[in-house]
Amino acid sequence: MLWPRGYPTDDNYDRIRRVSPSVKHLLRAAIRAYWALWPRRFRRGCLYRETCSRYVYRVTDEIGFVAGLRALSHRVRTCRPGYAVSTDKGEFGLALRDGSFLQRNLVAEDILASIQLEITRIEGCLANDPEAARLANRNDSRIH
């Protein structure tokens, strides 16, 4: 039997609703403490345009505690080193370590800037070295 004293009453649902907002505030308070106490220089850079902590805070604030935990779980799985620059259906972005694809409009500006810098450097090398250009064209078919 799921409910030992019968089916839940409206009073039980009201009590659950009252508890849920306070738990939501605990998660938000933990994130605010992270922002205030953890120095930026020790924080790992985020792959996403909206940082992971800001995203989880926003989702928790707008939707609730459970949605905030799901958002946190998703970001912990996906926002990690080991990504690759890729295209998906003709769209540029990042192939993440868990196999998902992060569209360009969701990628952090500093990540995009470093990718663009590397592309510019490679193009400069290719323009000055015909042999490197030939090898790049040959290896281009392996990139996905």
C-alpha cells in the first residue's frame, strides 16, 4: 500500500507545496554561497554561454527544486573538458563528451573566441605552406 493511512488528502498536498519552496531556497542559497565564497580564479570555465550555476539558479527559481536538480545533473554530465568542434546537420557547435551536441548560440563567448583564433592560425599556416594545405585537405574528410 502506497499510503498507509489511505489516499493523500488535500492537506497533505498543501504541506508538500509549503515544503517545496523552502527546499528551493536552500538550493538557491547554496549557489549564492558558491558565487560569494568560491574565488573566480578557482572556478572551471563553462562551455555554455549561460554559466552552469546561473542556469541551475534560474531553473530552480522559475520551475522549482526538482527541475533545478535535473538541470544541475545535466550540466555536470555535459559541461566537461573533452569536447570537439563539430557540425551537426550543417550547424557549427561542440560535440560534448557525453555525445550530445551544443549549438553555437549556446557556446560560451570565450570558447568561440579561442576556436576562431585557432582557425585563423591554421588558415595562416596553410596559406604559407602548400604541403600543409594538401595534408589538411586530405584529412578534412575525417573531421565530423
